[in-house]
Amino acid sequence: MSTVTYQVQTILKDFGQNDFYELLKKAYTQFCDLTGKCDSDSPEYEARMNSFNDWYVFHFENNDEKKIFVRYFDEHGVDSELAKAFYNVNYSVFKVQKVVKGKIYLTDILHDQRLKVLEEDSSVGLVPEDIFVGRTVFFDKRHYLLKGVCTIPRESFSEVEKYSKKIRSNYLYNNEENFLLNLEKLKVKSMHYKHLPSSKIFSLTSLAAGME
């Protein structure tokens, strides 16, 4: 297990039970409001829970409190380089270019970058041409892919790429998180409306929903 994965799991354990269990439930309700609810008997349920865990650690803020990972660092202290890596977590939408010997070569569609990540801690089974929303952490000169991976239809690539370019060209950086959460919401919608083609769900109009 990598240092990055171990740290995320430690934070979840510390802020996911006992005195913080009600906080965790509140965060989950908020996450479902943002991205849609996935039934516990769904084959996607584990993946959705992994996505929630990463969102809870890196993005959830309870009222005026700090983010969960910041609260953990403040209380327990942590290596400065690891703290820097967590503060700079890369939340984006990616396309898998190739998978070779435990390494995944990705295109970061939103930020127009390419990177190589280690999959030693991931059981998501990504293959070339997969499109997904997820997070990477750069630590100790390596990129690590976190477990919270939300795959979206490959047919959505063109529309996702177009909207990502719009965000970059118009410097809409404050809209990135809303855009990515909306992608996860559209994925959940596609699970509930399987009779609809991906083009109907992942259109430029739907990608822009709630972005203003």
C-alpha cells in the first residue's frame, strides 16, 4: 500500500466513525444531492462509495469548518511534502491511453496534460479508451490514482473535451469542481435511464447544467 493510500484510509477511519459518524452521514447526503443516489444493490455501488470517500476527504466542508484532510493534518501533523501533495490533489476527467505493467498512461482532458500513474492501490480495472472522473496525487515524484473512479461512457469524449476546452479558454477555473460533479451526476442518471443513448445525457447542454 502506498503512503498516499494509507494516509487517505487513515483520515477516513479517523473522521468516519464514533464522534464523526453523524458528520459522515451528513456529507453522504450532500454528495447524493450533488451527484445522485446509487442503490446499495447496484453493481456501481462500491465505485460510488469510493468516489464519495475521496470527495469527503478532499472537498467536503461542514458549514465554516475546514476540509476534512486539513482538519486531520491540523490535529495530527503530517509530513510537509505529503501535506503539499494533498493540498494540490488533481480532480479531473481523464482518458486512458494505455496500461502497461502496472502503470496507466492518461490524458487529463480538463487540464490538457498527460501523465503516468501507478495503479498499485487501485482495483478499478481501467483499460485503454476508458473515460473517467477521478483524482490523482503527485507525491515523491510519482502520480498516484485514488480509488474514487467514476467511469463515464466513451461516447461522451467529444462533448466532454469540448466543454473542457471552454472552461480553459474562458478561464472558468472556479467552475471545474461543479463540472466534474455534474459529470458524476450524469453518470448516475445514465444508470437510471439506460434506455437513453449517451448522446442525450452527455450533451453540451447537460454538461453546462448548474454551472452558472
